[in-house]
Amino acid sequence: MEQVTVTQLIPVLQTAIGPTILISGVGLLLLSMTNRLGRTIDRARILAGEGPDLAHERRTMVTAQLEILWRRARIIRMGIALAALSALSAAILIIVIFITALARVETAPLISVVFIVCMGCLIGSLIAFIHDINQSLLALKFELDAHRDLSGS
């Protein structure tokens, strides 16, 4: 087997930079999503801690908010899982690119599949992120409407 030279390896390194940057970007997305999940869980714990001693109207509102928070937490969890799979796929893509270069094996179909999986997971994660933001706004609207009803405006 012929030795790979540094000159031959440099284009491989340049090709591998793209997925590496993707991993960094997905990491920031994961940070944002885990923060959103933490805030959602904290808010749910606060509302759940209000207990059964609430007035009926307030208990109904709290129950509805808890249902929205539960839905949001599940959406965010799915988004986090998809983002993590995207980063994992990008890491696998980098390894496959290097193995291809070092072993001088043609793996274009494998590289294509791994890249498509990576992008598909990223797209799914971003869709979940957008869906969570919409659910968050729905919860805010619900809370504002309930506040207006209670204040008699």
C-alpha cells in the first residue's frame, strides 16, 4: 500500500473543515436548546409546586400551562436528540473522509448517505426548535388571555 503524503492529505483536511464547523454550529444549537429545556422544566416545577390549594380558575389555567410545558419539553428533547445525531453524523463523516483518503478507497455513496443523514437530522432539529418557539408563544398568549379574563379587561 502506497504511503499518503502531506501534500495529498492537505485537500482532505480542507474537505474535513466543513463538517467540523458544522459540529461547532450544532453545539451552539444544542446549548440554546438545553437552556430552553431547563427553563421549561423550571417553569413546570414552579407551576406544579403551587399545589391543589389553588382556586378552580387558577388550577385550570395552571393545568393547561403544564400541558403546554410538557409538550414543549418533549419537542425540545426531540430537537436535542436530532441535533446530537447531526453532530455525531458530522463526526462520522470526518472519519470516513480520512479513512477514504488514507486507504485510497472510493466511498462516495457512504459519504453521501452520512452527509444526508447529518443534514436531515439538523433540519429535523431546527424544525423542532421552531415548533418549540411557536408553542412558547402559544403559552404566552394563553397566559395573557387568562390574565385579561381575571382582571376583567
